[in-house]
Amino acid sequence: MTAKTIRFNEKETKALREILNYYKMDFSSTIKRLVLEKIEDLRDIKEIKKISESKPDEYVTAKHIDSLFDKS
């Protein structure tokens, strides 16, 4: 396993604390989770682009996951 050092300015540290409190996980687990989520997002974008380029005559859209749930 490799250890890495990450430097954060004050604004980034404040934002990171909010995320740590939200997930209620330690620093290392939270950073891993955020990185893996970003990788998943990028893969999703790549797939959407691939589909839309392979079917240029069809309209392809993406919706945020929250739009699929009833908010009443």
C-alpha cells in the first residue's frame, strides 16, 4: 500500500470537514470514496458520449438521480 500526502488550504479544509462529517468516516476512507465516485462519474460520462455518438439521430439525455424519486 502506498501513502500519499495531500495539502489543503483553509477553504479546502473547511469543505473537507463538512464532507467528513456528512459521511461520518475517517479521512482516508472519505478521500477514497470521493475519488472512486469521481471515477464512476467520468466512466458514466464516457459511456453517455459513446452512446450519443453511435446514435446521432436519437436524442440522449441524462437526469440527476434525485429526479427519479417523488419529493412529496
